[in-house]
Amino acid sequence: MCGIVGAALEAGDVTPLLIGGLKVLEYRGYDSAGVALLVGDRLEIRRRAGRLDTLEGDLVASPPPPSILGIGHTRWATHGLAVDHNAHPHGGGKGSVAIVHNGIIENYQDLKRELEADGAVFQSETDTEVLAQMIGRAVDRGADLLDAVLAALRRVEGYYAMAAVSARSPGRIVAARNGPPLAVARGPQGTYLASDVLALLSYSRDVVFLEDHDVAELTADGVRVVRLDGSTVERPPKHVDWDAEAVGKGGYPHYMLKEIHEQPDVLARTAFERIDLERGDVLFDSPGWSDQELAGIQRVQVVACGTALHAGYIARYLIEGLARLPVDLDYASEFRYRDPVLVPGTMALAISQSGETADTLEAQRLAAKLGAAPVSICNVISSSLVRESKAHILTKAGPEIGVASTKAFVAQLTAAYLLAIRLGRARGVLDVATGRKLLADLRLLRPQLESMFGEHHLDHVRDLADRHRNAKGFLFLGRGINFPIALEGALKLKEISYMHAEGYPAGEMKHGPIALVEPSMTTVVINSVGRVADKVRSNIEQVKARGGRVISVGSDAKSHAIAEESIPVPTSSEWLSPILNVVPLQLLAYHIANLRGCDIDKPRNLAKSVTVE
Ligand code: AGP
């Protein structure tokens, strides 16, 4: 959820309000920021690559004229490098329009070709500029701003939260949503827009939450909402009475739900500034990861517990698949006592959210004693694990309060993906072009992840949870890189709903667990488009043939066609599919536990960090 802000004032100066709104969003990862201001009969656009304070410094050094209307944006690049000319806002037509956008325009190449054939000249490599040109050229030809936006959005395929201003429509902002959130509030000086309600609470607690395919027209007097077909729709404001604790939860009923929703930003922050698209490589912001320092590594030994171990399983697929380096993996509590044998040149990779898990710390210490290089993927910079590591990769999930780990897991998977690329490039197994492709795939993942938080997605998973809340038990099945996601889905459900659930390799089911299958059992099958999709479809048929109820989760539409119920997931690179596939499983566990009246953030018998044996 990159940042979008806007304001239409009766009087005053909008620039400080826009920057203040962007600051509220600044805990999210982004690589550029900008504002567009209506100054008399022209638009002034100021935008800079880099963090928000780079733009802020620019505005202080050369202050723009005062303005009562403007929009602002922080960007997480999906198309085009993080450089000034790719930053938002983007101008359109003859400069009469400025646009900010968050999301992905999937058909932007077709639209761009059409516009270039009609004489449009593009300044950037972004998909957003296509929207700016469509709207700007329509306004240049005399169209009203709202009509120009409606016409453009009717041709767009993909997801968006966007806002547009025009020098020809003074006093108006037109905004629209399909996927990433947008909210509007009427305050003391005018009307305000933001992609995160937290940026509106200082103006008002009565907030209009736009729905998918809403288009809003803001003026200083208020907001009018229409649908894409132009029909007016009522969107009464909802009162947001969050107290300080609730604001800590971002207005969500539980920390776990807030943390699930934070995952697109966590992915960006963990990957942000470490992606070097130019060199097709990864630049870790901590010592110990150079080609020279990695040259002697011949094998990796993963040690971790619980959810972190599931991330370790996926790290094994990534490191072996991308860096062609052999990986062993062990429950830390088992590794400690099995009298392990390590070969020279072993990297002991400990994965831990807290960095204080006793079993993981002791396993890492034992590996170091046996001559391994102790490194870690960890969420707490000041933890024992990081202090005792020769090198570390910090996950940037922020504090994870919910006992059931969610955003830290997605951050661990992101870090493992980056590590596999770094190892592959250091060993000469991955070339620049392949590195660039893998990193570009990671950049595209964020909007795909965001699209899974649209209202319709969330409602669908909640309904599914209601239908399966009384199942006798759950079986989670997955293959290949998604087998560990089956383990993680089962663990999430177990630890917060107290229902029995087992994760299994899909191919292993016929060797015993299939005896569990009956109509009272629910089997969740994770299947993504990829090498093993047809094999997993056969596993679905085997469960169905024994009367089992199947929920298919993933990007494989053929699996959805044969399952009783399904949760579709966007199609991504197979290497990154676990990051998308785990979200519906986290939400399924959350809603089942909530419906069963369980204590979501503090489940019985559990502790956030198991610092004892
Ligand atoms: C995850 O949902 C569990 N709360 C638990 O398995 C946890 O992952 C495990 O205790 C490891 O914790 P760590 O990541 O802090 O080392």
C-alpha cells in the first residue's frame, strides 16, 4: 500500500499537509516521493527519488507558491528504476493533468502503443504514465476531469488506487479505487484523501472508505462518489473511534490481523534498498555478504523452530534452486542432540523472528563450535542471535506482537529469496540478466500481494472460514516449494484455533494420511501454476474420491475447477508463490479462531519467544 494523500482546502497552504500525510505513511518501504500543487492556472509538480526527506529538503530549499489543492505520493517501483523521472505525480497531455497511482496496470503496454501511435510522447518507464496520458489528452481535448478519469479507468485492466488533479478543473480532485485502499474525510479546512486512514484521523474520525470501482470527486465542501458507469452512489462516512491501543493495532481488532495486512509493506521494507536492478544483484546493508566472504561456502545448514523453520524449508528450495548450493535443514531442538557432522565450508543459517529462541541459539552455537560460519536471518537487531552471528540479514517486519507469526514469516521468505540470489551471483551460477529478472519479479510481487486485501477477497475467506469452522480436522497439502506452506498453514490454524491440523507433502498423503479423509475433514490443497501443478490436481481428485471436502488455494485455475471451494491467488514466479499462498491460510486460521472465540493475539499455552528449552 504505497502512500497516496490529497487535500482540497477552503484556504491555507496544502503543501505542509501533504508532506505531513506522507510522513504518516513513511514506515512503509518506498523509493521516491512527490507532490502536485494547483498554483493559479497551472500545476506545479515536485518529485524526487529517494526517501521523503529528500523531497522535503527540496521543498524547503526552493519553496513552491502557496496552494489550496494538491496530491502527494510515495512510490514502490514496479515498472522503471527508482529515479526522479519515474517518481509520481506524473503529468499527462500538455501538462494540464497530474496523476498519482498505486497498483499495476496490467494492459499498459497495449495502451501505451495506442497512445504513441496517436502522438503521445512518454517521459518515463512507468505504467502510471499511461493513465496520465489518457486522462491528460482527454482533458486537453475539452473533456471534464471526472469524465476523462471514468473513460480511462474503463479501459484499464489491473488494480489501482489513484488521484488526479487538473489546472482546467480548479478546486477538484478525482480519485478512484480498485484493490489498494483509499479513504476520504471532511475536516475543518476542507476535504482530505489518503490510502491509509491513519493519515486522516488528525482531521476527522468520520471517514468514507471507497469500495472497489468507486470514483470520488473531492472539493473543499465535501465528496461525491460515482461508480465506473457514472451512476451516483451513497458512501456514508463510518465513525472511527480508535483509542491509543486501537491505533497501536491500526484500528484492527487484533494485532495478528493488522500484521497480516502489513505484509505488502513489510515485503517492500525488507527488500527495499537491497535490490540492485542495474547489476542484477543484492546489496545487503550489513557486512559479511561480499563475493570474497562467500567464496568458501560449500554447504548450508539451516536451524530454526516453528514458523521460522518453515521459512528455512523454503530457503532450501530457493538456495538449492537458484544458487545450486546444497542445504541441510533441521529442527533446532533436534540438531542440538543428534551429534551432527558438518563438513568444512558450512554456513550455519539460523532463522528467527525474536533472535532469542533457546533451541535456535544453542543449535547455532553448536554449529559454530563445529566450525560452521554462523549467520542469521532475524527481525531484532539487538538480539543475542544477531550479536553472535558473523553476518546477518535483518528482516524489516517491525515489532511482531501477535504470538502467531505472520509478517515476520513473509519477511523471512523475502530475505531468503534475496540471499539465494546473492549466493547465486557470488558463485557465478546466476548471470546479470537472470538476477535482474528475479529481482523484477520481486518488485512486481508487492502489488500482487496488495490485491489480495481487496474487500471481496477478504469477505470470501471469511465466508469460507464460517463454513469450515466445525470441521473435525484439517489436512494441508502442498508440493515442492509450497509444501512448507502446507506446514505453515496447519501451524497457524493449530496455534490460534486449537483445532487439529496437519501439513503434509501432497505426494506423501497416499502413504497413510489419506486414511483420515472423510466428509467431516477439510483438506486445503495449495497449488500454483508450475512444475508440479498436474500432480497436485491428482491429489485433489484422490481426496474427492474419498468424500473429502477440498479447498484449493493458489494460482492454478484447473485446481479451483475441480475443488469444492477455492481461494484464487495471483500468478507469480513459482519461486515467490509461497509469499502469496500463505496469506489466505493466515486469514483462514484467523477467522476460524475468531469465530470459535479464541484469544487470537495470546493463544493458550504459547509464548511469543520461547527463551527456554
Ligand atoms: C509461530 O507462529 C510460532 N509462534 C512459533 O512457532 C515461532 O515461530 C517459533 O517459536 C520460533 O520463534 P522465533 O522465530 O522467534 O525463533
